Amino acid sequence: MKIQFDGNPLCDGYLTGIGTYESELCRRMVARHPEDEFEYVYFALRGKSTKKGIMAAYEAKNASAVSFSYLSAGLYKLIQGVFPLPYSFMFGRKNEVTHFFNFLIPPGVKGKRVVTIHDLGFIRYPETVTVRTRLMLRARLRRTIERSDRIIVVSEFTARELTELYGVPREKMSVVYCGVDTEKFKNKEYKGRCSEILKEKGLKDKGYFLYLGTIEPRKNIYALVGAYAKTVKRLVSEGKEAYPLVLAGKLGWYYDKILERIKTEGIEERIILTGYLSEYEKICLYSRARAFVFPSLYEGFGIPVLEAMACGAPVLTSNAASLPEVAGDAALICDPESEEEISEEMYALATDSGLCQRLVQAGFLRAKAFSWEKEADKLYDIYKTLLPGEKDE
């Protein structure tokens, strides 16, 4: 097969969740199918040399990276609303399958067209995306659905969302889950640095609750802070250890309300805000946490849940969106709208070591069920089902 990937999510220097998803799947597919021909394409109006260096890492005997230097990805998306420049004008090689990993299929794509739609957060939680992105998705997602030969979703939950909100028939969609590299998240490579990292951040081994993700409303941090304050009050009143809460990740939308609640609850000294973490810092904090807490309101998948499980952290997550699908029976599940319920489960994790150990063992098994290799093979098989034959624009 001749397969083309939209490489734009890969070449901005910092991989988002979408970029990680594409990178992990495509690297493995290319490596596992030397008989096929792959091509990554990307726009490089700005930062051409930097992007070329990044994309060189994806090249192989059977995989090339091709840039178009007269437009940026953002500008191309913008002008589509006024002048729908055919995609084949920039990237005209005849491919049997072209896969877009970031929600939208442009006009004029030759061959079979595949798109990954990760979630519909721009509808359910519009405040979590920029106005520009929200307007673009609202204007163009339905046309993308019509153009597509197959829609890839990252969970059954997102498939249901697409059926409910856009009327997409289930048979047009295929689930290709996110995975987790259980070898990397075993923490072998960074084990010697973990004690040093904990010391730098004022933490003790198995002596803190950890949240990791963007600090924004959709992640339900406001309720987590309230639930944590209740947990601390109960533990202190009983003379038990009240573990600090680490909020790891960059500050996103409306974080000021979260900081205000921390102050109002009088728990500033018990909350540790780390900002963005490097990969090894993230792995170390996962592996040394008393528990990982992730009571999010909305996730298309929820990779941090699997990462924490792979690292050996007991997990508390919510019963919302895709999270029960990801966590299975290997985590404590709470109602994210109930601070009392979140607090009750945090108290159990703080005081019941037997419960924590059971969750650790269940989490190891659950994480192994989500393999990037398995999902890459699944995606490749989906491409094969689309051939032979083409669909007209």
C-alpha cells in the first residue's frame, strides 16, 4: 500500500496528545510493514529547518517526509473558508490511503480518506478550546464526516458522541485506542533520579496524591481541591497523615478560580503546583505517588490513567465520558460532580494500604491490555479494508 500521514501534529516541537497518538501508531506501523510505502507531509512556511529536523526522525527506508514551504498549517486551514485550495495541489502524490489525525479532512484529497476524531469537547466544553478552533470545528467537522471513508475514534464513548451529535452510523467508525509503553513506564531508566526529584519538590516516597494534566475546568480541579480539603480535615481530626496534593501540569483556562479556592480552603501549604513536567519527572512522580487522582469531567480517552497504572500508582478516576472504559475494574470510580464522593475515595486511598496494593496489581494488568503495537496493527487492517476502490470528492 501507499499510505500518507498528515504530519503537522508531529512537527511543532512539543507533542500534544494528538501528536503522541499519531507518533506512536505511525512509527510502529512503518516498522512493522517494510513492504509498504509511507509518506509524512507537513506545512513549513515558518521554522522550516526545525521542522525538517523533527520530521527526519520519522524517515526510514520505506518512509519519507515531504514539506510544503509556501503555507503554514494554520494559514491553510484559515483560507479554506474563503478559497478551498485542493490538498492535492500541495501534496499531490497518488496515495491509496491518506490519514488525518487532527479532526479535519481538507478538500481535494486523492484516494481513501481516514480521519481521527478524538472527542467532541468543543461542543460539550467549548470553554476549553480557543474561539478559532471552536468555530473551525463547528463549521467544518460535518463536511469532514461526509468526505471520510472511515472515521477513527479513540473510544466507544466518542463513537456514541458522534452518533448522538452528528448522526454518524456506528458502522462508519472504528475504535483505535491509545496505548501505553509499559516498558518505558516501568521506571527502570529513571529510577536512580527519582529520589532526587522527590527531594527537589519536597515530597516523600508514597507520600502524596498526584494529579497530572492541564489545570483547567474540564479536568475538574476545582472540585478536586474542595474534595481534598475535606479529606485533609478528616485525616487531621483523626490524627492520621494528611498527604499533600501535587497538581502537575501547565496552567490552562480559568485556573485563577482554582488558585482562589486553594486559598479560600486554607490549604496553600499542602498543595504543590509543579508546572510542566519533563518525561522522566512525570514517570517518577507517577511511580512514587500514594495515589493518582483524575476526576475529569470529559475525556475522549484519558492517557494519564493508563500511564499511572503502568507506573504502579493506585488510580482514582471518574465515571464520566470515556474514563470507565479506560479504567475498567482497575481503579476506584467516583461521581465527579460530588466532592463528598471524591473525598471519601481519597480518604480510602490514604488509609487503606491493602486497597492500594490491590489497585496497583489490577492497574498493571489493565495497562498491558492497551498496546500501541496492537492498535497500530488494528489501524493497518482498517486501511486494508478500504481497498480497492476510491470515493469521489
